[in-house]
Amino acid sequence: MEMKKNVIILHTDQQRYDSLGCNGNPDAKTENIDALAKDGCRFTRHISTNPTCMPSRASLFTGLYVPGHGVSSNGIPLWRRAKGGASKSDEYSMKLFGIKVEDKIPTLADKLGECGYHTALFGKLHLQPHLADASNNFYENNNSWEDHEIENDNQEFYGFQTKKIILGHGEQVCEYNRGHYARWLSKNYPEIAKLTIPGEDTNTTLPGAREDIYLSKIPSEYHNTMWLADEACQYIDSTCEQEAPMFMFVGFPDPHHPFTPPMDIAKEFMNIPLPEFASRDKIVGEKATVSMNAMKAYHATKSDCEQAYRNTMASVYLIDKAVGKIIDHLKKKKLYDDTIIIFTSDHGDFLGDYDMLCKSNLPYHNLLHLPFILKGTKDMELPSVMDTPMSNADVVPTILSMLGIEKDAYIQGVDIFDKNNDNNMPMVTSYGVTLDGRNISLYNDTYRYTYYLDTKEEELYNHKNDIKELNNLVNDPSFDAKEICRTFKERLFEKHIECHSGIFNHYSLW
């Protein structure tokens, strides 16, 4: 009898590619993630469809690029029909177009659920805006969680039959209206939850550091990172004896800013060596105007950059411990060999490069280049390293192919292990919520090309010899970039138009 193939995605928030030991960071303490990479396939050029949370996550779950799913910025939900349906709309749509109205953009959880999988979400999903008005009735929303009974909601959510969510980052996640973890902490450890209340000596701010860089007094064993590991292990226990396979998504809110690792682990990282940050002084080919302006707006002090980096590496270490706990539990239950495991993130962080912190809506490589590790099941032969450029829009079709499930025709990503896709060119679409700085990028195995729609400026970087993107070849007089840019630009607009599917647009019946 063929063994069931489980699928687990371990997903962090705002984690750079170079934060892992297996990706070349000599000071990272990521032995469990590194071991997972050794057992599976490590991707060296995995690119996000957008440098911010919600658009990237929507691509990961749908197999669509940003023009396909329409989540072009944080604050725009992934489309689902409102509760109650729209039978009249279906009736008119059948008359006009011969099909019913598409009531949702299907997610990987929807698809696997239809194929008999038990589906579970733990942690941060972020396919709905956390800060929207309560009248919108979003489940994944701070205002909705003011309702005491909401934690007992058992309706399916984006295809997930089981769900325990976390809203926010840092110590925000301990507030009562921030999801299941906050409720758990306040009920079981109120004295610990109290440490996060403003005015209660909430944190340990380091001398001279800005307010989003501090050490949390939440002990690591009660931190949301380890709570997620415990919840995942309990779920494994509850499903391991069942015949149906499981699909589990574990969304860690860290290492996203504020940079607040628990004090009890952060001390190990206070004196680790610092990387060589990309320096503004070494830029020789000027970047596009909006990028140069962003450097001024996002300026951070040298000491803040250094402390934010060290705090981030501490948070990554705690995530690694949680990953190790989940993997050890899978092995204990004899499920590891029959489970596809992915470790990845949604976008990166400047984290000191160009004297900047956090992220923006601009296509800097340090924001787009993500860790991606994929371990298959024991009957799958995967390469140990994959250099082919991959988008997070390619994750859904790749997983479906590994499971022998046919992908739907609307999916825009590709099966990255198919040799026909060796020349894959990931696209990045960054529109934001203003007309300023709109940009589209295209990657191949060597270059990142970007076109800025409003100023018609271009950027071209050769990542073989300029991974820090210090030399925009478009503005380098010693390099003739015209032909390369022309080819990229043609393909970029072709791909953007190809991906601008109207099938899942919010419908109207005129």
C-alpha cells in the first residue's frame, strides 16, 4: 500500500536568504534547518513576487503572480465571496458567460482539502488585513478578536479546517486581541503576559537603541515561536493514526521587526561578528530616483543596524529550535520519511544594508531573495542544490506535481523540477498604494532587471559579481546595457500581461 504523503510548510516572516548557516552565514545557529537542507534540496535563487507580506503570501498559497491574485499591497485581502453566497449572481453569470461566478481564489489548502487532506494552520497567515475596520468581519483582524467568543470559531478558513492564529509581531502578539496565542498566554501565564503591558517595565531597551529594538522578558519556552512548535506537535499526534494525510502550515511571526528576541537567548548573540553591510559609499551606478530617496527615508544609525542584526539572529536561532522540535516529533512518530517539508519566508529585511532597516515597496535583492528548502519523501529523488531561479508562485505547482495532483489551468507558476522550466524567470510586481515608485522586475540566473513605470528609469544588476547591487549597469558608462535591458523589458511586459488574469477579479454584473 502506498504511504500517505504529508505536507508541512514552515514559514517565517521577513527572513533574509543569508540568515542561515546552510546559506553561508558562519555565525548563524541554525543546525536543525541546516540538517533539513542536507536531507533535501536547498534553493539558491528563490525570489518573492513582492517585497511585502500579503502579496507574497497570496502568491505562495495560490500559485499566481501579483497581477493574477490582485493582492498588490498589504491591506488588500485575498478574494473570498462574502458569507451567504450569491445565487442570483450565478444565475446572471450563467446567462452572460455560461459559467458561475468564481467565488474565491483557491489556495493550496483548498486544493489539498478537496483531495482528502486534513488541513491545519498555526500562526500567522496574513491573507486578510489585520488593521481593517471591524465592520468588514475579517477573521484575521485585531478588531474582530475583541470578541471573546471568536477563538471558538470552527469555520474553514482559506481551506484550513483547523486553525490557531497569531496577529502581529514582537510583543504585540501577547495582547488579548491578537489571536489564539494571546488567549493561551493570558489564561495560563497571566504573570508573563503582564510583562508586555505598557507601563509595566515591558522591555529591556538597549542603550541608545530605537524603540523597536529591545529584548523581551517573555521566556523563550513561553514565546510564540515555541508555542507554535508545541501546537504543531499536538496536531501531529492527533492525526498520525488517521488514514488521511495532513497539510500543515506553521507561520512564525519572527524575525520581523520589532527586533525583540527573548532575553534568555539573546545574550548568546550580543557579541557575534557582523557581516559586511552593503555601503552607500560604494554605489557606483546610481539607482533609480525612488530608490535613492528611500535610502534617505529609511536611514538608521550604525549601532541600530548592528543591534537589529544581532537580535534578528537570536530570533532565527529560536525558530531553528522550534523547527528541530517539530522534526524530532515527526521522526518519533515515524512520519518524517513520508512528509514533504518546506522551510521559507515571505520577504527579507535591509538589516543594515545601505544603513537601512525593515523593508519597503522597492525591489532590493535583500528584500526579495529568500531561503527555500524542500525535503521530499523517501521515494523522491531531488537534487541537493537547485540554482534555477524560482518564484514563490512556483510553490503550489511544484508541490502538486510531487504529490501527483494535476494543477489547474489558471495557475501561473511552474513545477520547478520540470526540466522544461530551467530558464524560469520570476517576476516581482511592486505597486504599493500610491502612484509613486511603481516597479516591475524580472530575474534570470544572472540578472535582476527593474522598470519603474512612473519615471521610466531602469536598473540592471549582475548577481554573479554584484550580489549587494552596488553597480546599476544601466548607469555604468563602461557597460553597454541597452540590448540586455531591451530583451528584459519586452519579456517583463509580456509576462505581466500574461499574468493579469481577470478570472478571479471581484465580479460585477452590468
